[in-house]
Amino acid sequence: MPILIRRKQKRRMRIQTQKEKKRELALEEVEELKSKKLCIEADIASLHASSVQKAKEAELKGLIVLVTESNALRRRAEEKMTMVVSLFKMIEEKKKEIK
């Protein structure tokens, strides 16, 4: 009888260890996704600032080329914003998995 109890205990311990490892991996993934999200958000802020600068410069100099560049920067910022939204969703899904 004691042998069966030991086997069950070992099995429970093994299962618990596996669950803990999965949880740790999921937490690491969440942290990676958060850092990617922060980097992309910084890029968006930079692109937006550059876009505003180009637009102001275009007004002062009256160059359409600068308006085009400003619009291109804004479009890139919008594309990156969709990436941020998808990363946010992925983070939320991972958090649900952890719980």
C-alpha cells in the first residue's frame, strides 16, 4: 500500500512541476510581448513627432514633397498602431491562460 501512495505523490509532484513550468513560460511570453508593445509605442510616438515636424516644415516652405513625407509617416504610425492592438490582445489571451 505505501508504494502506491508514493507513486501517487510522485505523480502529483511531477504534474505540479509541469504546471509551474508552463506558467513560468507563459509569464515570460507576456513580458516579451509587453516589451515589444512598448518599443512599438515608442516608434509610434517618434513617427508622429516626425510627421508633425514635416507638416510644419511643409507649411513654412510650401513644399508638397514634405506633406507627402508627413502623410507617409502618419500611415506608418497607423500600421504600427494595429500591431500594438494585436499585441495587446495576445497579452490578454496569455494572461487568461495563466489564470
